[in-house]
Amino acid sequence: MLPTTSPGGRGQGNGALSGRDAARHTAGAKRSKYLRRLLRLRHMDFEFALWQMLYLFTSPQRVYRNFHYRKQTKDQWARDDPAFLVLLSVWLCVSTVGFGFVLDMGFFETIKLLLWVVFIDCVGVGLLIATLMWFISNKYLVKQQNRDYDVEWGYAFDVHLNAFYPLLVILHFIQLFFINYVIVSNSVIGYFVGNTLWLIAIGYYIYVTFLGYSALPFLKNTAVLLYPFALLIVLYLISLALGWNFTKMLCSFYKYRVK
């Protein structure tokens, strides 16, 4: 016999069972499944994760259309396959080693830098931003007529990872080729190139984050997530006028952290 559910047995939001305890159990079950798959590399779809990484640069809207498909087929917005997280971790390791090489760090200093970038820059800041966006979106952006819907915390973290990946590639990979010969030089072109890369990277983070939340049909006024662009442009112009070099400050900070 096929399993059946009563009309009131499921909520209309994220597919959670009615009742607070049932909802928590469902969230816990999804989280446990995700963590178990972290230990099963052969069960991960790395090809699809690579496809997502490519399209986060060329057409991020297509990535979020896949999140719609997952909701329809698996009744959840967040990823259930940790392949993207694993590949992102590999990117973090490779790019951080490159950063250590460019900054002429030793082996142990590079390891310290790697631990800082992974657990503070990516995971720590990611947990903070995801929790903040999860709270703001559920508190202020959910449509009144759809109060049965809510933004999954896992989805908020996925949005952060999606937005963090292009930022990582721009600041921790592309920028490496310009640091020693252009950016850290005490010249106008140095801080112009460096700060422009920061502008592009953070701008991309804001845009991909906006796409992530605007993809959810039960949210409203998601355009407010683009407002930080104005502050970003102002800060960029001020940095050029005052000669601030964000990359040089980042390099000095990293060297200080690994001492």
C-alpha cells in the first residue's frame, strides 16, 4: 500500500509535519542525512557541483532554478548533497596555499593561515551571516499571507556558500597574479586594481545573495538586499580618494595572524 497523509498532517511551508516537535524532527533528519553523506564520497555528485560552480559565474539564476527543482522533488530548498561544500573546501585549501606562497610564508604559517581561512573566514563568518539572513528573511521578508512558509537555515547557509565561492576565486586566486607586481606597490594603479577586485568580489557576493532570496516565491521586497551596493560604491570611491589599499591591509592582517 502507498503511504498516505491526512489533509492536516503536513504544513504548507517546507514540507514539515504539523506540530513543533515534528518540524524539529524533520529538520534534524535532513541534517543527519547531510552529515552522513559527508563520509560517503562515492555518493556525492561532484560533476553537478562543478556545474554549479561554473554557472555561479556565468548564469547564477540557473543555479537557483535547480533549488526550485529540489523543492519540488525532495521537499526541501537546501542542498542534500555535500559535494559543493567538499569542492569549496578543496578550493579554499589550494587558494590559501597559493596565498601563503605569494606572501612568502613558511609551512607552518601557511597551515595557520589555512585554518584561519577555513574556520573563521568561511565557516565562522558564514554561520553568522546565514543566521542573520535566516532571521531577517523570516522576520521581515515573508509575505503575510504565506506565514506557513519559512526560510530554511540550511538554505540560508547554501546561499552564503554560493555567494562566497565567486568572492573566493576573485580575491584568493585571480588577485594572486597581481599582488606582488601591481597591487602592493605604493602607486595609484596598485590600490586601484586591488580595490576594484574587492568591489567586483563583494558586489558579486551581494548580487548572488539577492538572487538566492529572490528565488523564494514566498518572500517579498527582496530588492532591499541590493541596497548595500550603494554603500559599497561610496566606500570604494572614498578608498580611491584616500589611497586605501584593501589588499595590502588584508596581507598585513594575514601575516599578523600567523605569527
